[in-house]
Amino acid sequence: MAESRIGIPVSTVKLHKPYFTPQQVQDLCEKTRGKLSISQEEKTRQHACTFIEAVGAKIGFPRKTIATAQSLYHRFHLFFPRKDFGTYDVCLAALYVSTKMHDTLKKPKDILTASYAVRFPEKALKSKTLVREVDVDPQALESDRQRLLAIERLILETICFNFLSKMAFPFVIKFGRYFNVSKLLTKFAWRLAVDAYRTHVPLMYPPHTVALGCLYLAALLTTFEQPPPPTSQTFQQEAMTPLQLISLLTQGGEWEEQFTIDANHLEQIAHEIIDLFVQVGQSPASGAPSANTSPSTPSSPPRHLSHSSQPHPQHLTTSLPFKSDQLMRLKIAMRDREAERPPRASLTAFVPGHNRTGLSSNYHNNNNNNWGYGQGNGQPGEGPGGEPAISEGLGRNEGTVRFLFGADWD
């Protein structure tokens, strides 16, 4: 990075980092969490996801737009402290960027107007318009719009202006057909994939890995401490049963090289989603997903969401079918099975051109990297002292910045 005579950077190159290791996500969250506890941060994250869900449903956005907005929200707060930004502002900016990524574009004013109806349902009910719009002062609307656009720029920096986005949902359908599992199990996995975007899983694994992880978890949840369903009623005679799928995905095999997926990562994805359900079961009023594994799209706005930077609890209509103690027993059984399994090499280490985080191998040799982490010793995720350096240069208008992703690395 070159500097001018007065010490201001002249040019900077930032490389897009599509995926992070679980340890990197943990370290970044600790830096941006501030004074919030881990449980408070999780509740805030789930409140935000619920708010995005409600606004997106009110406007009529497809699932891919809502899920991408939730993922963008998570990514934003890996680099920017929560205390510096209002939750509503970040949620709406993430939703706005997501509409651009999936060609479901809406004007900021339209998104803000829909959000007011969600945040102030009592005012929306009093509205005389057919769409229940809340009457808002034009100056307040313009102020909110300016904040949304300012945060939009920061979100775009966190993704290096990369508008390409692949979702896990199509891969769920494809894997269901490939492994010849029942439509019921595939549908269950699709709903689990919806829940996955309420966690950091999409920031740690590519979409096809997330999809297969959800299919694996669906098989676990339908068999663990559950009576076997009648074959004639639930599963097609020719379909692979959930127990057979679990056995295949647990042992690994040729499918790992065929799909460039590590079987160990499926276990990690399953644990992440189960942890979400456990947190919901222990605090059902936290505003987290309380659906029968996936949040149903709210048909009406929440009862009380005040005009503040933190959303209040929002309750969805359905209930979680799995109790917390049952989910904990499942986690224990999975850990015991992992301990009995012989150690094996990570498959992704042998995938050409990629490492554990899905980055180009050239990334490790780039000594000028300052995207998200400090230069440190040249290894991703480490700063000068071996600790992550948060968002160096992000959000600053100093010098010229080149954002690179994809083929621009080479």
C-alpha cells in the first residue's frame, strides 16, 4: 500500500474473503460485540433476522432475497461494532443490497415504508390506506433513507462489491434427487436451510456444503429418539432411508471428492443449527425462530416494536417440535460418534486452488493483503500479534481502493 508525503494512503487493494473459519468468526465477533454478552449478542442477531423476515414478507420478497439479507447482516457485524449502528438501519440496508444482488430491486423509500408498518403496527392499523402504510414525516423518512444509503456503502465494502450470490436451496433439491431420498426429507432439509441463514454457517461454508449439511441434519432429527415411520406412508419404497443416508454421510467416501465436501464439515453445520434450536428452546421469547425448525413467514407485523435501535421480542406463530434436552442428547450422541471415529485428513486441503476457507491459494502468498485482517505473518486471520485486525481501512475515504474478487486475484 503506497502512501503520500503526508502519510495518507494513496492506493489500497482489498481482497474479497468469501468464507471464514469458525475460529475467525469467533474472534471477529469478540471484537465487535462490545459490552454485550454472547447470549445478548445472539438474541440481538435473532431479533434482526426476524425483523428482516417480517419486512421481506410484507414486501413480498422471495426467500433468496431474505436469506441473503440475513447473511449480509451477519457479515457486516463481523467488521463493524454493534454499538455504532442501529439494528434496524443495518437490517434495512442489508435488505436493500440483497434486492440488488437478486434483481428484486425496491427503492429505499419502499423498504422503509414497509418497515414502519412492521415497527409500528398500531399506527398501521389506524391507516386508511389499503396497504396499511404508516404516515411518516417526510424529513424523518429522508433522514432514515440517508442512513440506509450510508450503511449500504459499508456493506458493499464488506463483500468487495461482489454481487454474485449462490444460495443453498437449489442444492438441497439436487442432493435430495441425487441420493434418492424422500420428498418429505428434502422438504425438511429445505426448511433447515432457511434456519441456517440465521446463523454464521453461510459465512463459513459454501452453499452446496450447507445444503448437504442440512440434509444430513434432517435425517438425524427424523430418526433420533423417533419411532420409525411406516415405510408405505412416509418414504417411497425405492428411496434411501434417513438411516442409510446418515451411515453414508458419516463414513465419507467417493461423494466427498465428487462434491468437494468434507464429511467433518457436515457435523459442524449440524451442530451450529442445533445450537440455534437449543437457544430458542431455552428462551422462547427471544425473538429467535420458533418454527417447526424453520421460521414461517409472518403474515402480520409483530405487536410491539418501538422506535429504537434494538428490536423487541417478536413471536412467530408455530412452535419448535424438538425440546432442548432432546437436542442436547443428540449433540452428545454426535460427539460420542465423532470421538469413536478414526482420525482422517480434511478433504478440502486437497481441493485444487482452495483452502479451508474457500479462498484462492494465491491469497496466502499475498503480502499486501489488508482485507479484514492485518498482514501479520502472511496467514489469513492473524494480525501483528496473531490476533485478528478488524476491518482495516473499511469505511474510510482515504486514497484509492481496489476491491478484488474472483478472477481478479490472479
